[in-house]
Amino acid sequence: MDDRINDLESRIAFQEHTIQELQDLIATHQKQLYDMEEAMKVMARRISQMSTASTGAGNSNDEERPPHY
């Protein structure tokens, strides 16, 4: 009977340890996901700004003929 109890206690301890590791991993992944979402927002803003800037200044250069024409 004591062996069975010890076995069950050992299994429970292992499961609790595994659950804690998984919770830590989930928290780490949530933080990484949040950081990536923020970085993506920054990049989207920069791309939008670059697109706006190139649209305003780039049209006149794009429409000009190269000097060899």
C-alpha cells in the first residue's frame, strides 16, 4: 500500500512540475507574441509613412524621361 501511495505522490509531483513548466512557457510565448505584434505595428506605420513620402516626392521623378530619350 505504501508503494502505491509513494508512486502516486511521485506522479503528482511530476505532473505539478510539468504543469508549472508549461505555464512558464505559455507566459514566455505570450510575451514574445505581444512584442512581435508591437514590432509589426511599428513596421506597418513606417511602411505607411515611407509610402506616403515616396508618393508625394516620387511622382515627378517617375514621370520624367531619362536623359538619353
